[in-house]
Amino acid sequence: MAEKKAKTKPPALARVAGSTQQDDCYQRLRQWVTVGRFLPGERLKIRAVAAELDVGLMPVRAALQRLAAEGALVNIPNAGVAVPSLSRAEFDDVLDMRLLLEGEAAERGSLRLSADEQLRLQRLDRRMAAALAAADAKAYLADNEEFHLILYRAAGSPTLLALIETVWLKVGPLSNQLFDHADALPVLNDAHDDVLTALARRDSAAVRRAIERDLFVAGQFLRQACKGR
């Protein structure tokens, strides 16, 4: 079973020109939620998070509240914030939205990808295959996110991308649990292979179908970790 937590301290926050420390904390924490660094039901302690990010308490507190306002976290009375746990009905609703949004972004993006971007997708596909062979959840999930982002950003729609990233916040905490299913590992990269094959044929509809299949297959494993029947 893959590790649930990283064992090494992350690098210090890199300041983006014109951003505040609070902005930088928010972006880092948002990305951590998206790739499943935190698990459903986990309480986030401000002091512990601040120590990991090597920053003060105030920017972390503000960043966590921003994420709570977006629905990525929930406020617990007298206990700070926690990662929400989805019911199966809630998960099914999120998955339906992902199929609509990400399928559209994939089809649009496939028509606008540069040759360099296609090469990056090929490299990421090989890296994901290696991560799956090693049952390395952290590496796989990071490369999986980048693979999808390259394709979706190529669509040229900031609004569509923002909607997708907001939906990702809902399911990110479940993503590590893919690696609780040994039967998932042999099939998780199949759809990425199909994306590359479709791109080589310049078949945008097939790219869309491959991404939708990717989301659906992973979703069947993740759904088992949700609350309720």
C-alpha cells in the first residue's frame, strides 16, 4: 500500500512576483488538497501545517479559511478545519461534472496542443507507468495532474479550467486511496496510452472518450471509499 503522507519536508514556499505569503500558502495548500496529500476526515492543525510550510500561523489560517469558503475544507466548531468526506451520492454528482467538463476540455485541448506539449505528455505517460509499477502514489498523482493540466490548458479557456480545478478539490483527498486497490494499478494508465494514440491520429473525439474512460474507471475504485451504500 502506498504511503499516505510524504516523509520529507517540502521545499520552502517560492514567492511568485506580486503575490503575498498568504497567496503562496493558499496555492500550495490548494495543490496539496488536489493531489490527495490530505485524507478525507483528516483534521488540519494550523501549527503543523505552518511548520511544514515554514511560515507563520496567520497566512496559514487565512489560506485554510479560503479553502473552506470554496468547499475544499469544512470548519469544525472549536476544532479548526478538516477535509470533508463525500457520500457516494455526492461523489457520483462530482464525477458527472468531471465527465462533462474534462471531456470538453480534453477535446478542445487536443486540437491546440503543440508538438512540445505532446512530447511532454509522452514523457509523463512513461513516468506514470513507472510510478504504478513501483506503487508510488505521490509520483503518480503529481504526474497525472500535470498530464491532465497540459491537455486542458491547451483548450484556451481559463473559465473551463477554473471550473475543473474547483471540482478537483472535491475528489483530491480520495485520490491516494486508488492505491488501496491492487487491481486498479494495472489499468490506471491505459486511458493515458489511448489519449496519446488518439492524438497521433488527430482524433479529438477519441481523446475525449479516453479521458472520460480514465475518469470513469478511476471513479469506480474511488467510489468504494465514500460514505454510504
